[in-house]
Amino acid sequence: MNRKTAKNDDFHIKVMKGLKLSYERLIQSKIEKNQSVVVIRDGKVLTIKASELRKM
């Protein structure tokens, strides 16, 4: 593995960790405010209670 590929892999890992942390904080905030989250699943727009997402 060359240096450029290793650098890209490190960047990818950091971005994925950041996205996961952002998602967890969003869901926690929505749960605290007793709100829902709008998602697209199988081409359909759904509104799901944030507390239901935490159970998944």
C-alpha cells in the first residue's frame, strides 16, 4: 500500500466516524425533544419517532 492510499484510507475512516457521531447526536437530540425523523426507505418518505430508531 502506498502512502497516498493509506492517507485516503485514514481520511475515509475519520469521515465515517464523524458521520456516525453526527447521526447519534441527531437521534439523541430528537429523542430528548420527543420529535420524529423523516427518512426515505424503499423510495417512500416515512416519518419515524426517533425513539424507534434507537431500538434498531
